[in-house]
Amino acid sequence: MDKEKVYNILKNKEIKDIYYDDRPVWIQEINGNIAKVGFADNFEERDVYIEDLYEDNFLNK
């Protein structure tokens, strides 16, 4: 995912299915090329590269 897309999701408070490593996440904040995400399947948080995030439909293209 590119940085502009992530900023638009956060700015517009869009509800999107965002994934990291096949796990659903929500984006908490962005710092440069790093996004702080929370995992929907537990209470884990992690800093990940924005480029490693993807939307659900990305795999279906």
C-alpha cells in the first residue's frame, strides 16, 4: 500500500479491510514510512512498513 492511500484512509476515517501478513489490522498512526497497527484478532500492536499493508481486494486482482 502506498503512503498516500494510508493517509486518505486515516483522514477520511474510512472503514477498510486492511491486512498485514494475512491478519486484519487497523491503522493507529503513521510516522514516515512506518504505520503503527493494531491486530483485530488480539490486542497486539506492531510498527510495520506501510508498503507491507494491503487491502482485501488486492489479492483478488
